[in-house]
Amino acid sequence: MPNQVVLFAKVTRDKQLRLGNSGSFHDDVVVALDPDNRYESYQRTWRISAPEPLDGGRYVAGKLGFEHVGEGTEVRYDEEAHDFITDASLAKETHFAHFVIDADREIVGFEERKQHISRSRFIRVLEAILEEGGFACEITLLSDARSLLEWATEVDRVVQVRAVVHDPNPGWSTKAGLLRQLIVESHAETAEIEVKEEAGEGIDVTPHYERCSEHGTSDV
């Protein structure tokens, strides 16, 4: 079963309402999610599905995705030539991600499809489509305030942990230890650390969390 990444972001509406806006976040965002609107970017045409109300209308669900037509190839067997022939053709690529907007809390939850729809691209496109629909806003990713250890106690198994370590400004903590050595000795600005489980055993984050805490990096 493929991993599914779901992210949450705050939708901050522009204080200056547009002509035709009702002032209601819910009503105006539903109007702005017009499936006839589109956004063109890098030869991709982005569209949204018709908004679907959930839970009495508090939640608005939909899909955001793109279509892209580019050059492709088609292989066929030619009976006369008795050979496999490769012909140039047009290839159509379509991908989409689900999203749900909580109109009461003004928060959107959405899928990240890393190879096709990154979190940053999703946010930029949704902002553009809402802007086209008369709903100017800024969408900002929400971070999880819980520590790694707190989060790990709420899940059945941890299969992968990835952390990005930055060269800090103005300087390192005296307890940074091995993390500081990794960055400084490699003359790097950032380093990505990824840990994966072994054969379905799951990752025990407790010793890693405690070790990071000793080095002053409990937020990793």
C-alpha cells in the first residue's frame, strides 16, 4: 500500500473583500471553487472538481489536478516490415490530489503527490484558482507543535523518519555534538537525515529522540 501524505494549511483571507463577496468565508470560498476556472503553468492546465459539501456544509471537499499533453512514443508491430516500429505520438498525463476545506476553522487539508503535485505547487495553484474566483487569500502550511516522541506514541508503527538539519544563524549550540560535526565537516548548509524500518519491524524512535535531545536538537 503506498504511503499517503496529508498536510494542513491555514487559509488567511484578504481583508479587502471583492465585489460580489458576501463576507461569509464558507459561501465565498464555495463560489470561488468554480470548476470552470483554470490555471496555466509550465504547459500544465490545472483544474478543480465541483465542490462537494460535507457534514452539513461545514466542510467542502474537492480535487485539484492538472492535464498535460506532451510528446510521447507508441510502439507497434508492422506486419509488412516484420519489425517493431516506434511512432511519435501525443501523450496525455493527468494527476490530481484530494482536499477538504474546514470553513469554520478556515483550514485546508490536502494530499501531497510528491512526484506530481508537491505541497508548494498545490498551495500556489489553489491560491491562484481562488484568486480567479474572487477569493483572495494566503495559504500557509501548519507545523505540528508536538515533539517526535509525542507523535510516535499515537501511531501503531513508525516506518520512516526524515529530518532536515540547517546550519544555524548566528551559531551552533554547544550541545549540538554530532549534528554540528556532520554539517561543519562537510561544509554543507543543510543535511537530510533519513531512517527507514527494517523488514516491517518499525523504528524505535525513543533512543534516537533522547540522543538528539542530549545534543540540543529535540525538535528534529
